[in-house]
Amino acid sequence: MSGGESPVLRFKAFSEPWGKADFKEIAKDFNYGMNASAVTFNGKDKYIRITDIDDSLNTFSPSPLTSPEGGGSKKFKLHTGDIVFARTGASTGKPYLFSKGDGDLFFAGFLIKATITKGNPSFIYQFCKTSTYKKWVSVMSMRSGQPGINAEEYKGLCIPFPDEQEQQKIADFLTSVDTKIIQLTEKHYLLKKYKKGVMQQIFSQKVRFKDEGGNAFPKWKEYALKEILLLQSDSLKMGDEETYELITVKRGFGGVKSRGHFKGKDVLVKNQFNIHENEFVISKRQIVHGACGLVPSELDGAIVSNEYNVFRPVEVLLDIDYFNRFTTTPFMRRAFFINSDGVHIEKLLFKTQGWLKTKVHLPCLEEQQKIAQFLQSIDTKIEGVGKQIEQTKQFKKGLLQQMFV
């Protein structure tokens, strides 16, 4: 081991400069995993492969849970103090620290296992989330022209190495932050799962709302989409030197987003239309992938080409926020698909008039608004937890930068 620097942020009880160690000085084995196919989980032996390590949390997150073909082998079983690393591919360098709570784990061939013999395994693992480590991975993995780091190269990884008591303090603190992120992530997942279940109940009419007086709303009525949606055509004559904001509609119901501002002369498709706040936009070529959504206020006055359909609601019958949520249901996804023609999923073209003949069951306007408000309240909670997750991750990132050299 050699002498080193001190980090910016330290616990008060510690002031000695940090040492440095090559990985081979504080760990042993550096073994490759077993070359067995993954098969259905046998109820005991769990298989961990690169894809079973969560890209964000670095936890064991299999989907689905599998076992190595022929069962586990003692040689490849993970124990306390073991860290495995992805040794090839886009995830090269991704670490996982074994946890007893994950059960009997056997590591696969594209992973390298190092068993920590000196120092705190959790501290070493946390170092493997720092920008210093990631830079090392980037340099080492590309030396051969394609991503990959072998066991011998890992042995030479230089690791900062303070007093073991300081290692413990740092590891405990950063682990507590990780625990908070995991808890928030689980909460985020459960809220999204709850929303999905509630939407299924609402749009199948198994759950109904009541008016302000506690009375039941009227029965839902059947309408063709053409009776509740108005196709817009607010055409625009562009000036070459005028600036226009163009939009795109993200797949997966990701909403309407800006593509940026362009001079009229730089817009290749001259047949453009203005869009307005709360209009519903469909990408004719991407709708089978969920490319639709409402125009947000900040994109009022932006423009689209005739590659898009733009709709306004018949306001006495339809709440557009309700409709925007309704379009994410399996029923509407199917309607988008069966009204799209083509021989390849990436080249289907939406048949607007056929789709407008689709019949839907619609609650009265007041119940639509109640439903939309209720779902928005869930969305607000989901977004709030999502922000907490991102803030905590940024906090952790800052800690890693300041607590390691």
C-alpha cells in the first residue's frame, strides 16, 4: 500500500491521509463465473447474471428469477464479502455486493468475483460507484477496441484505502442513503402499480364515483369517437425568416415535447399547422407505440406537419384530460393498432377516419372530471416520489465525489 490524499468531506474523528492499494492487495480469487444456461428457478439456487443487476441501484433484481442449468456449484456460490463485476458489454464494470438476504446466489460467466480480505467490503463497493472508478472502467474497457475488463486488469485497480474505522463510517452512511433510495423506489413502483389497478377498475366501471351530493352519476353512454372529437386543421403559411417551434410526440405515452425553434426556410415540410394548449395530438406513424398526448401550455402556438392528427373535444361531452388518460388503456391501444395499416410495426400508418368510428362508453362530463382529478392526484404523488428519488440520487452523487479521493 502507498500513501495518498485526503477527501474533501470527512467525519470529524479522522484526519490521517488516506492510503492506496491495488485491488489484489485487499482481495483474492478474481474468478470468472459458471458457463451454464439460465433455466426456470428450481426453488433454491439463484442465478445472477449481468442483466440481473439493477443498472441504477446495483441490487439483485432478476426478471424473471432463474437457476443455473444443472443446479448451483459450490465453486461459484457467493458469500459475504464478495463483489461481482460485469466484465463485458455495455454494462462493463457494473458492481454488485453480495447480500445474505438475496439467498443462495451463483454467479454467471460474464461476471468476475472478488472476495474482499482486507478492509470493508461495503466501502470498496461504494468506491465502485464513484466517478473515479467509472473513468477507470471507461479507459480500461476500451483498450481492446470493445468493452471488457479481465480479471488481471481488475487486480491492478487502485483503490483509496483509509483506516478501517473510517471505511466503516463511510460505508454505513452511504448504505443508509442507498436504503433511502431503495425505499423510495419501492414506493414509486407501488404507486404506479396502484394507479394501473385503479385505472382498470375505473374504465371497466367496477369503481364508480358519486356527485357532490353523494348520488350516483348516470349510466355511461356509448359514442363513436367522431361524436366527441373534432379534427383540427389550423393551417399556417410560413415565412422564411420567421421562427417557429416544432414538436414531437414521444412513444410510450410520453407526451408532446418541443423539437426546438427553426426558421421557416429551414423547415423541410412546408405544410404545417398551429396547435394549441390542451389539444390532443396523435403521431400517425408512431401511434401504435403510444405516441399521443396533450399540448402543454408552453407549446401553445407551436406547429406540426400533416404527419400528425390534432383534435379538440366536443366540450359538452368530453373532458380532454379524461380522454388523454383513457387512451392509455388496453382497449384504446388495440383501437390504435387495428386502425393502422402496413407490413412492418415501424411502418404502420394510422387510418384516422376508421379510428373515429370506434365506439366507446363514456361517463357524464362531471364524472369524467372527477376521474381525471382523482388520477391526477395519484400522478402528483408519483411525480413527488420520483423527484425525491432523483434528489436523493444527486445527493448521493455529491457525497461520492467529496467522500472519496
